[in-house]
Amino acid sequence: MAKNWGHRTVTLSFDAFLNVDIRVGTITRAEAFPEARRPAFKLWVDFGEALGVKKTSAQITKHYALEDLAGRQVVAVVNFPPKQIGKFMSEVLVLGVPDSDGEVVLLQPSLQVPLGGRMY
């Protein structure tokens, strides 16, 4: 059964949407995150010259193995403020959608694209 995240749909102006900076990056490194409350990985994502490499944690252990993550392109929000998660500072939010069991499936481009490309 899918998780109910309790989110509601709100109307968002196009100008407000433009303030959300969503970009493509490539995972360069992934590590276990055993101290996380829920199973998660630590990820380092390269967004190219303009943004560089940013860190994040992701609860993606159900569908992804650590050894398969490096080189995978992902989509992330890059302009949220950093968030402390345990002893790890998360700098971006990697995006995903829930499968039928509520487990995260990463969003990614269907074709290889340049690092740092902004969603539009």
C-alpha cells in the first residue's frame, strides 16, 4: 500500500515555480548511512562547473544498490537551504516518486544530458 505523505495540492504561480531550481546531476559517490533513522544512502552529486558537487542523503535502499549508483543521472532541487541529517549535512534534495509500496523511485532524464541542466 502506498504511503500517504499528507500533502495537499496547492495552486502555485508560474513565477513561484521559477524560483525552484531543479537541475540534473550525476552521482559520483555513494556510501551507506547506517546512523540514519530510516535506511538511506549518502550521495555526492556533480552538477557541473556552476554548482560543483553537492551532498545529500536519500532513502532509496529498496530499489538501488550502492555499487550501481555512481554514474547515474538524477534530478534534484538545488536551492533549498542545507539541512542537518544526523551528523551529515544535506545540501540538495534528490527527487523521486513512490512506487505502489511507497518506496522511492528516482527521477532521472531518459537520455544523458549535460550536468547542471535546469529543468524547464
